[in-house]
Amino acid sequence: MSSHAHHPVLKKNQKLVQDVLVSACAPLSAYSILDVLRDQGFRAPLQVYRALDKLMEFGLVHKLESLNAFVACTHDACEANEPAAFMICEECESVSELGDTRLASHLGKLADHENFALKHTTVELHGRCKNCS
Amino acid sequence: MSSHAHHPVLKKNQKLVQDVLVSACAPLSAYSILDVLRDQGFRAPLQVYRALDKLMEFGLVHKLESLNAFVACTHDACEANEPAAFMICEECESVSELGDTRLASHLGKLADHENFALKHTTVELHGRCKNCS
DNA sequence: CCTAAAAATGTTATGTTATTACATATCAAT
DNA sequence: ATTGATATGTAATAACATAACATTTTTAGG
Ligand SMILES: [Zn+2]
Ligand SMILES: [Zn+2]
Ligand SMILES: [Zn+2]
Ligand SMILES: [Zn+2]
């Protein structure tokens, strides 16, 4: 009974990758995911990357560009190009995803002001989380 | 007669890499820089990466995490952890570096609010620039 | 149901980005 | 000159990502 857009039923590999990311307590590289899924029959990186591409398309997974790693979306699933921000703790590797409307709007204005047609934003904050201070 | 902090004299390799980036009209990967500098005696990636590390430390170069590529700073040289934002055109590959004080302050507040000790920010906006629309 | 097109998967090889490890050279301060 | 710190040279390897092609599964029409 979600009030949100309907997302396609996940295929076998997509579901496996998604489950790994949801269970993880930190962002995982594609190759880490591959290692976890060897028991389930995964053999090659492409199996992971293809699943990740779809999951990102569905807004269920995000890539952290500054880590070359992936996390499950902690919102109900971000819309395709909705800008999110990530706070990444360098101590405990925890990541929290922020859906900050004002940040999104600020970035939108910034782009507008330069006549820049914004398609996608990457916002990643590195530092120390509350627990690690 | 700059009013800014004094930056160290660049070493030979650092100067070579810096010159390549300043001349470039788009972000360059480390391996592209290596190719350009083969004539000047560069042989291995590490020569480039070491120079880049120092240049980034000095605030003279920034890494675009979403491209795995590097650009020369277009400000007088960013302070170590000063947050900058980059607008990256997916059509012409041009990059413009924005020093937006309000964005920086907004990200600072966002972090404070979560008791997050902010060390470094990555803000990269992808889309189409003014000229390409 | 049958079939054709589209999407997903399997597999191998390769391309691209970044670091480890260790040797040598240069520089700066006693 | 001696010493310690920084910078450089080089080879090998690790880590991240895609190309190309074959096969299977899913989906939608007839
Ligand atoms: Zn999300
Ligand atoms: Zn932490
Ligand atoms: Zn800068
Ligand atoms: Zn452009």
C-alpha cells in the first residue's frame, strides 16, 4: 500500500544485489557485492553492474562517487533525478542520506542563474558522524 | 602581491602537471595527463598521481569524483577544505567552478544540525551549459 | 498457445583508474 | 659532510568498469 510510484518487479539478479545492499551497514563496492554473491552463482562483475544500473534507474540504489561504492536508498525510493545528499563518516563508514528540499532548491537556483539545465547532482559530505565524535 | 596564503614553490613534476591542467579546456584523467607528459619524461601513473595529490593539497587542483578526472582551480586557489561546487556540461565537457558562499553555509548548517563534523564536500552538478542549450 | 521482439543473463576478455613496494635522487638544516 | 625529510623513478599489482557476443527468459500480439 505505498503511495509512491510503482516500481517494476525486480529480476533475480536485481533482487539479490538489492538484498545485499539493504543488509549492508556500509556502502559496498561492486566487487564486494560480487564476492558476497558468489555462493548464489555470480561469476562476473557485469552481473553486478547490470543489476546496479537498473536499481539506480529505479531509484532504489545510489552510487557514492567519492567512494566508488553503492548504497540502498533509505527513502521510499528516490525519484529518478531527485537530488539527495549523503553524509559519509570517515571513521565508521556509515552513510546517511538526506532529502533536503532547501538544498535541492538552492542547487536548482544556482543552476538556473547560470542558465544551466540541471540533470543530476552529486552531493557528498565527508567527515565524522555524531557517534564517532 | 597576492592577499592570499603563500603556496609552496612547485616541484618539477608538480609544475608540469599543473601546466597541463591549466592549458586544458576540459577535465583530464590522470592517464591523459600521463600521455601528454610522456615527451617530458613521464613513464608511470604514480608520477602523475603524486603530483596531483600535492596540487590538491595546495588547493590548486580539484578532483571531479563523478568523472575520475582533474581540473585546475579557477579561483586564486581554494583553501584546503573550502567547499566548491562544479557545473559539468555533459555535452561540451566544460566545467565551471562556483564559489557559492550560501551553499557552503547551507551545507555547514546541514552538517551541524546532524552533529556531523564536516571535513570535505563534493558537489557536482551535471547537465547542459548555457552554450549547449 | 505460438511466435517474434525485447529484456535479462552468462561468460570471456579487455579497458581504465589507482595503489603498493622498493630503489634512488634531491633538498634543507645542522 | 651528515642526516632526515621530501621528491622521484620504476615495476608490479590491485581495484573499478565496460565491450562483445552467445544464450535464456520475459513480454506482448496474433
Ligand atoms: Zn534515495
Ligand atoms: Zn562514524
Ligand atoms: Zn578551487
Ligand atoms: Zn556545454
